[in-house]
Amino acid sequence: MEIIMMLIYILIFIIVALILFAIMQIKLLGIKVKDFWDFIEANQTLDKLYKFAKQYQSMSPQEQVIYLSEAEKIFIAFDKVPEQLWDEEYEKYKQVLKKYKDIKMLRWVSN
């Protein structure tokens, strides 16, 4: 029983050490942990918006507003981290940005 408890303590120590190491690496890059977490969440939203932008050619005005607000959140989060972290996502980012600009232009012309 003591061996099992010792293994549990060792595993907990290793997990805490890995978390602290990850936080230290993030801070060494000059990024705030909250900004990095926002980037991770924005990356997930980017995937959704990328699929949405590819599937729908014309959106309703309500869908456009939602798309614009979600895209702006992504742009803000991506601006706070170095580009090297999101090189793999650049094509998706570019497609979402293109659709964002198209919607903005469409809304500007209609007003």
C-alpha cells in the first residue's frame, strides 16, 4: 500500500513539474500565460471559422455579424503571440481574414 501511495506522490510531482516547466517556457518566450491560453482557444475557433468560410458563400446579416466578431477575437489573440507559433495555421488564418474582408466590404457597400 505504501508503494502505491509513493507512486501517486511521484506522479503528482511529475505532473506539477511539467506544468511549471510549460509555464516557464511560455514566459521565456515573452508571452503572458493568459495570452497563450487565449491563443489556444482562438486556434480552435479558427478551425471552426475556416470550415464555415469554406462552406458558406453567402451569409445572412446575423451570421455575418457573428462571423466578424469571432474573427476579430481570433485576430487579437493571434497578434499577441509570435508568428512562429502559428505558422502551421497561416493558410486557415489567411482564408478567415479574406472572408472577413469580403464581409466588411459587402457590409460597407450596402450601407
